[in-house]
Amino acid sequence: MLVTKLLQTRRTDAELPGEVRAALVESLFAPISSLTIGAVNCSIIGMAVALSVNNRAIMACSAAIFAVGMLRVASAFFYRRYKKAAEQPTIIKRWEHIYEAGAWGFSGLLGFLCWLTLMQTTNAALQMAVITTATGYAAAIAGRNAGRPFIAVGQFTLVMLPMVIALLLYPAWIHKVLGFVGLLFIYGMIDITLSIRDIVIQALTITRKEAALAARFEEQARRFDIALNNMSHGLCMLDEQDRLQVWNERFLELLNLQSAPIRVGMRISQLVRHSMRAGNHKAKRAKDVVSDLLATLKNDGFDQLQMIGAGDRTLAVSRRSMARGGYVIILEDVTERERAQERITHLAKFDVLTGLANRTQFHERINALLASVHDRDNHLAIHLIDLDRFKTINDTLGHPLGDKLLKAVAGRLSTVIGPGDMITRFGGDEFIVLQTKTERPQDAKWLARRLVQKLSDPFEIDGHRIDIGASVGIAMAPIDGANADELLKKADMALYAAKTGGGGDHRFFALEMEEAAQARRALELDLREALTKEQFTLHFQPLVDLRTGRVTTCEALVRWHHPIRGNVPPSVFIPVAEETGLIIALGEWVLNRACVEAARWPKNVKVAVNLSPVQFRERGLALQVVAALAKSSLPAQRLELEVTERLLLEDNEGTLAAMEQLKNLGVSISLDDFGTGYSSLNYLRKYPFHKIKIDQSFTRHLGTESDTHAIVAAVASLGAGLDKIVVAEGIETEEQMKLVASLGCNEGQGYLFGRPMSGEDMRAHLEAANTGKALVA
């Protein structure tokens, strides 16, 4: 049975975890004092026996016992010093072998000492001393080396077996009895050693598990502390008696309690007092705060939200009841969220730039007023305000200054309106004044005049003097409509009328405006259809060199013949095309068709195409010109583009850049209708014009009005000085032709040289001119 137990022990020993084996090996070397005492005691007994009988063999054995014992002590000291480096399984095994060699060597020498004493002496006292020492050493082995039972079994065998054999061989019967008892002692000590070994292994395993469990709990606790103290929310837990049990750093931070003596078991009343000392719950007594807090905690339901002031912050307080009583309270700093919500709420109803009411607030206010407008004596008036020259200012001086101008406009409007009125910025440079007390139209008229007058005064912004002016369209409720959309629509019609009249004025909505708007809308629809169905045609009117009579250029003029409306004048449909953006498509069509037609003319004749300011705002204008020239194979030098002074009013870098692009292509640029707009000599210096065309209004009165004579002469002289061709428009008589030629004009255009004609007629006219058969029309 003992053999089976030893074999089972060997199998289980091979399966021991590395850390358990290391602990067992460490237990071999641990009690250094016992190793030292054992070596010294055994050596003393051996020396005593040797001296008593004067036996050299026993003396040598005793010396060897002392030497091996000291080596074992030295190895124990070395192990203690280097055991941290001895954590690898192979090194642990090596130390185990070192101990095993020392233990077996020492045990073998002690067993040999017993053999020599029993076999070479007859002194019973000396024999008893040696037997007692060896037996005591063997007994100590069971407790010391039980963790490594095979080392212990070897020691038992080497110590006791020589002694047992010697006793059994001794002649006296008492020695034989002792020998037999020694055999039983060996068996018993091996059994005890194996039992102790099981206990040690079990204890180490349990300890290991407990250590691992403790480490796991410690790690979990550490992670819990890290998570708890790194929460963005403050947290505390109260037990069923409202005493503080758990809290985190964020809880203390949110309530400014970092320096307060917070402890486990503190009552909520004490916690509130510390909070009040920190500056929270101002203008409240501690008793009231505690009472309110306890009442809140005992309300039914979960996650109840309460807003409290903590310094200059806002905290959201939520709580959750625990199953066995008590509460978990969570604090969250929602200051920024509240401010953001307030800002969102503000942005939802106010304009970001000016701080005025926005569309949403306007609709809320007017809908509330319109609901009861029939029950009051006074009515409502909507003043739709549009700044007359804002776009030009914005483009030339930049958007930042434009924004400052809008703020200044908002400030001025605020000084004009009444206490019950509201100003709204609708976007861009459009403002609305909602006048709430208008007992009669005259009240609205007076306010509109004040608005126009206030905005007509110059603005001083960043060192710039800015004159803009404003136009106002007025609609009144319930006369002009009973809902906001209808009133806005009619105010817009009135504004259109005010701007069409030259701006800087106000207009009330009138029925004829709606009729005009409907007619304009119908014309727009017909215009869109005309583009798809190609109802447009081109006519051409020649420009003639006044010295030679040769046709130099033919101006392309678009004509529209509608199947129902008949011939629609350009003065009617061109403004609508510009307002709706249809001029882009129409202008591209005119450009392409004119280039194709001009490619059939003599190579010394150019074609002139008028461009709208709207076309110049398109970044792809130069590409359109390149494409038209490429498709028609017309040289760029034979294309002339005409612009009016209306384009130059915008006077921005984009216009100049576009002109420079076109000039670089080889295209010529003419200034049309010079003298009818806001004429500026700076235009002629800044922009790359090749030709100046004097408007026909001056040519027509050359023979009758002296001032027109002076103007034409001055422009012709100016053109000559700037090396530009000067064209006189509207020449209808020989006398006018001679006069403009004598005043210095280079070219002429008018019915005298030819009325606008179709492309086919123009080709015939040019062919006749080449053969000398052209006649004045």
C-alpha cells in the first residue's frame, strides 16, 4: 500500500504547477538555522564518540558530516540571495538537485556514523547517543522535507537503514529489538511524510487559489476605483438610514467639497452643511435643503431630474432606490448643455448676425396678431425693406464690412419703430418691420418715410462713407390679406414697384401690381417656352467707318416673335430674362448663333454681341466665348462684346478679371450707351475698352441743342486721347453723319446706314458693299 501511495505521489508531483513546485523547493532552504544546528549537533556527537574510543574512522566521518553540513548551510545562503533570479523551472530543478545531493550526502554520513559506532564500540552510552541523534534527525526530516517526499524517503533510508542493519546484526537481543523497531520507524516516518506532503500541497493549493482570488478582487476593486473616479458624473450612495457609504472624486468636485472632511457613515444633514459652506444652495437654510432633498429622494419612480444651482453651474440630480433601502444619487454638470440649449432656442428665433427676430419668430408673431386683427380697430402693416445698393458695397468692400453694414442698418431701424413693432431680418439685405398699430394707412406711410429717410443717411464703417438707401413695399392686413404668406407676397410686389421706380422710396400694394406681377409671370413662362422652341431670331445692324463708308462691324440684336403676343420688344423681355436668370441661356444662344453667322461674312467685318451684367457674374463666361468661337471657327479678333455702364456700377474685381480674360483671348470689348448711366472717366481708365458708343439720345439732337454738340465733341476728343474708337449711335440723316464725323467720331450706327436685318439680308448687304453696290437704307 505504501508503494502504491509513493507511485501516486510521483504522478501527482509531476503535475504540480510551477509556482507550487517553486514554493516547495523554497521550503527546503528556508530554515537555515535548523540546517546549521543539525550539522553542528551531529558533528559534536560523532566527535565525542571518536574521542571516547579513539577511533580515526569515526573521527573522519564526524569531520565529513560537519563539512557537508556547512556546505548545505552555504547553499541555503546562496539560494536566498539569488532566488529571485531562480524563477525559471529549469533553475528551480537545479536548486532542488543541489539540496537533494547535500541532504542525501549528510544522511548517508550520519547513517555510516551509526554503523561504525554500533559495529566498532561496545559502550552502550555511546551507541545510545548515536542512535538517538540519528533517530531525532530522521524524525525532523518528516517535518522539514515533506514537500519533496522522495528526498525525505532517501534521507530516511540512508540514515536509518545502516543503523537498523547494525542493530539486527548485534549479538544482544535488545539490539535486535531496536533494529526491528527501527524498521517500523522507517515505514511510519515515510507514511507520515507522505501525509504531511498532502497537507502541505493542499495548503499551498488553497493559498494559491485564495491569493489568486484576492488578487482578482484587488484588481476588480482597483478597476472599480479607477472607473468610479474617472466618471464624468458625480456619484454617491446612501444607506437606508441616509448615511453616506460610497462617493467618487467627481461628486466632491461638482459640489466643491474637495477640502471637506467627508467620511463613510456621514449623515445627509452633515453633507448638506458642508455643501452650503462651499457656496451651494444660496439663500436657503440647511433644514430646508435637507427637507427638500429627503422629500425628493422618497418620491416614487426612478431617474427623477431636479435642477440645482452649484456655484455658477447647473447640476442635474437623479436618484435610484436600492432593493434593500438606500439610494444611489448621480450628479451631472449640465451647465454647457443648458447654455447650448438656450443658444439653440435663441438661434431658432433670432438672426445670428443682427440679433433681430428671424422668419420663425416673425411668423409666430404675425399669426398670433392676425388671429384677432378683425376684432380690433387698428390694423397691421408689413414693411418689406430692401437695401438699394447693398450688393455693390458687399462685392467691392468685402463681406465682413457688408456684415457690419447690416448690423448698423438693424441698429438704425430699431430707433425708428414703435414699442409694439417688430423688426425681422429675412435674409441677405431684406428686413421686415411689422407695424402693429396702424389705425389708418397714413400711419404706415409715415413710418415708411422715416425708414427710408433713416437709411438714406450715410453710414461710416471702418473709415468708409457708405450711401445705400432703401426701398420699402407695404402691405396691410386685413385689407391686402389675412395670412402671413399672402401679405408677404403683396409686400414683395409693392417693393418691386418701388425699386422699378428708381429706388429710395416706398409703395403700397395696389391691385394693378398683382396684375403686373401675373403678367410678368406669364411672360416668364412664355420666355422659357420660347427658349425650348427656339422662337428667337437674330437681326444685325451695321456700324460704318465714317471716313471710308466701309462696314466694320455688325451688331447682333435678338428678336422674339411669339405666336400669340406677336413681336415682343427686347425692352420688355430682356429685363424679365435678367430677373429670372434666363438671360444666361438666351445670351449663350445669341453668342453661338452670332458667331456662326459672322463666320460667313467677309473677313474684315466683325460681329458685336451685347452681354448682360448677369452673364458677367457667371464664372464660365470666358469658356462660353471660347466654345462659341471654336464651334463657328470665327477668329477671336472678329468678335466684339458690348457692355453697358450698369455692369460697371458693380465695380468689382470679378468684372475686371472677366474682362481681362476676354481681352487675352483676342476679343474686343465696347462700352455701349455711354453717357446715359453713371458715367465715370475712371471706367475708361480702369477697364480694357476698345470702343466707346455714344448713346443716340445725344446724336438725335445734334442740330438743335448746343449742349449735345459739346458732349459729343468732348467724348470724341476723350476717345481720341485714350486711343479708343468712338461710335455715334442713332444716325438717321446725312447732316447728323457729317456733324459727328466733323466732331471726331470714328464710326456711325443708325438707320442711315441700315436698319436691323436678318442674317441672310445682312450677307447680301455685305456682298453688295464689297462690289460697290451698297446703298444707304
